[in-house]
Amino acid sequence: MSRKNDDDIRQEFEDAVNMSASEIERWLATKHSQNVGWTYEGEHESVGHQSGRRIVEIKGKRADELTDEDYAHMRKVTGYVHRHLAQGPQHDIEHSRWRYSLMNWGHDPIKEMRARLRRD
């Protein structure tokens, strides 16, 4: 099995994260963002919310500035988004905790749906 190269990891991350850094920052400031996700014992911020802040940092870097830790997080984000997209609710997606959690990880499924509707 071959290991993915950095270009592949960056591309998969960019495909999975469909929100801009500024969109993520605005989202992370909302109560909905802060009220979803799993939180480690003793911490006050969910794992997804922490991830969102990290995604903003990564998106602010040039490719030659990315570290091994950045690439590891990019792989984690891509995996999270793909797994959770397969588990979505059938109704009221727009106001679901599922969507809010994905948005903490930089992916707004509504954005994707609207883009598909515009193409059709």
C-alpha cells in the first residue's frame, strides 16, 4: 500500500473543507458551534471546535510552511468529514447538530447541496 504524498493530502483536505477560513472563524464564534461535539474531561472546548481553529491556521499557511503535524491534522479532518457525511439525518439538515458538528470541522453540507442545485 502506498503512502499518500503531501500534494494528495492537501487536495483531499481542500476538497473536504468547503468553508473559507473567514467562514470558519465566523461560525466558531456562534453558540451553535460551541454547543456541539465531544469534549475531553477537564476541557471546555469540544474536539471539533479545537479542530476548526486549527483548520483556520492551516488554511493561512503556504504549502511550504506546513508541518508534519499539519498534514496529520489534515488527514484527520478529511477522515472525519467523509465518515460523518455518510451518517447524516434525513430531515432538517440545516438546523441539525450533525451539520453544526461538520461545520466545526470546516465542511458545510448545505453549501454542497446548494451548489448541486445550481448545477441542475
